[in-house]
Amino acid sequence: MNAPLPPHSPRRSRTRTTSGRGARLLLLAALLLPVAWPAAADDADALRALEQQAMERLASDDLTTAAALYQQLAARQTTPRAQARALVEAAWIEHLDGRGDDATRTLVEALLRVPDWPPPGDDRDPAFRDRFFDAQATAVTARDDRRRARIQAAAEALRRRDTATARAELDALLADHPDDPHGLYNQAQADRLDGDDEAAITGLERLLAIAGARPEAVPEDLRDAARADLGALLNRMRRFEEARDALEQATARQPDNVEAWAQLARSRRMLGDLAGADDALARASALAPDNRTLQRQRGRLALDAGDAASALALLAPLRDAGADDALLLHDLGRAHRLAGDRPAALALFRAAEAADPDHAAGVAALAAVDQAALHRAAGDHAASGDAAARALRHDPEQINGWVYRGLAAQRGGSAETARESFENARRIDPTRADVHANLGLVYHALGRRDDAVAALEQALAINPDLSGVRDNLDLVRS
């Protein structure tokens, strides 16, 4: 039963009086009302038998045993409301038995399980009603203390990256407080640490939805942190438009959040808004002027925008300050190439490749390909082919390594090597029109007319404006 039992006469001591006996008989009558037990049939029979024992002990005026049996009944129940019902009955009997402190503790236990359990009716013993309301206040305080302790324990576990412990605390917290903002936020952090970005995004979106519907329910600082974290996660999931929207809100609310500005720069850059990305990075850099990572990101953004002077102004001081990693050397090489300084670019690309001998930074193959391109542009096809071969040793799936190897082989008269190279490039990326076009020329050189026509037609299907392909196709067909 989910409501209080019918009213009983008060009992304040173990003195046996007619009125006390009447109260217990009324209680017994109430307990005989049907109860729906949420358990399997065998369990339900055992629970009914246990309650029957409690009622029999109550009928025989053995209040201590009756209360203990109701405590046992509560311990064996499987739902909070069934547990609370049994505990409230135990508390009432303890109250009748003159054990006020025990009754209060039992009521607190019941109200910790079901905070909205209804109070006794006005016709109940006023002392028991007062006890109930006192227990209710104690339970509210205890629940709040327990909530704060679980939030703190979860946060400490997350700082240790112990997501299992954090989740145990958060599961218990959210079972009692399903919309607790700190619980939802920390749960999203646990999901993020465990690599479940979709779950983390869902949790943060739920938190922000609660904030939208009930602003007073979510502290402003937590709301702002959730927006910034959501934007970073959406960036990681390559959902750049959503990320930009979330991060623009985050930076509007927290204009001093360096990481949010940096993340906003990334989403804008990936959406092609290079000016907006530069503005976001400039704001981040103004907040953290000594942050070399931001300076490097601004330099790379200048490269994307084709601004060699700005790229060099931003990147060169980093090397002067002692940074000499492969990625920086490669970026500086790109900047010098953009500025037209081929010798400096070539030297930097060589240095970048040497700084990443195992291709651990993912730079060596790119740097070798860039050397191949510079050598080809200078007419040194043998050196271009050597650089391309090194790129493929670093990364066999580097498509431009195969392309430059094929181009060098074409110029060197090795059609079979060129064919193998362009077929590998086509395998890696079948959408490259230039690869199909070059493969068509190689097939033609090998006397494979049908394959040559098919390859050149595919190149035109991908890019109808690719220079020279129509003329080559007409030549092959003739």
C-alpha cells in the first residue's frame, strides 16, 4: 500500500490500556487490507507469511517482535515504495512501544527511500505526526549530504581517471536525483574518458535541455562548462556546425575561456571560415599570450589562407625559442615554399623528415612527398622519384608518394613501374581524376587501348574540366 494506514489511537508507553489495545486492533485491521507485492509468486508467499507473523505478534501485544518483523519485511522488499511502507509500519509500532528514537530512525530510513511518502493523517497521534515531520527534515538533510558526498567522490575519481568508481557513485546519485546537474555533467565526463563520445554528447544535451526549461535548476558555471565541453566533443565527432553553434554560445557566456575559443577556431576553420577562425584564435592568444600551441595554430591557419608572411612571422619565433619538432619544421617548409624560397623549403622538409625517422609523428611521409614535388618542379625527376620512394617506406598508403613515383617512372621510361604506382594510387583513392588520367596515359604506352580509354573516361567523369584529358582521349581513340 502506498498511503498511510487508517488512523490509530496514540500509544506513548508500554502501559497496557484499553485505548492502546484498540489502537493495535485498528492497526491490525488496516494491515489486513490487500497488498500488491512486486515479486515472484514464491517470494510473494514468503513476504505475506512474514507480514502475517508480524500481525500475529502485534495482535498478541508483542510490539517489539512485531516491529522487528516489519524491519525484516522491509529488508526483503525489492522496491523503494514497498520498503518504505514496511518501515513506516515498523516506525508506528515502535512509536506505540514507547521507543521514540527507534521510530524516528526508522522513519528517516523510509523517507530516504521515498522522499514524497505522504505524512500521517490529521486524525493520527499528533506526536507521531510531529515525529514524521522531524524525520522528514532529517531525511532531506541526509539526502542532500549524501548527494554532495557522492558528487565529491565522483569528481575525485574522475580526476584520477577512475571511471568505474565514478560511475558507481554517479549511478547511486542519479537513482535518487535523476536530474541532478552535477551528476549528469560528471556522467558525461566519465563517458568522455571512456571514449563514448555519443553518450557524453547525449548527457550534456540533456543537461542543457534541463537548463533551458528550468534555468534555476542548473548553476550558470555548470551550464557554461557544459556548452564548452559539448562543442569540443562535437568537433571531435566532426559535427562542426553544431560545434560552432555551441561554442559561440559558450564564448559569449565565457569570453575568458581560452579552450572554448580554440575549439571555436577549429570548427570555423573546418567549415571554411578562415577569417572567423583567425579571430577566435586571436582572442584565445590575447588571453594566453605565452601559449605556443595557439601561436602555432595561428601560423598553420595563415598557411591555409595562403598568407606566407603571417605564417613565417608566427612560426619562425617558435623555432628561435627552441622548438624543433618535425611538425614545426614541416610547417616552416610550407611557409617558405609559399613565399617562393625553394632552397629554404627543401632544407626544412629534409629536416622534418629526419626529425621523424619512424614516422611516429605522421610527418616524415608528408615531408618526403613535399621534397618530391619540389624536385619535380625543378625538373629533377630522379630525385623526385627517390623522395617518393622514401615517402612510401614511411607510409605505404601515402597516395601522393605513389603519384610522384609514377610520374618519375613515366619520365624515366619505366611504364610498368608507373602502372603499378598509379594503380596503387587508384586503389587508395578512386575519386582522384588526375590518377585516372595518368593511368590512362600509362595504359596507352603499354598498348592497352581499352584500359586507357576507360581510365581517361573515368577521369573526365570525375572532373570534366581536367586539362588535356579530352585531347588525350581523342588521341587514344584515333
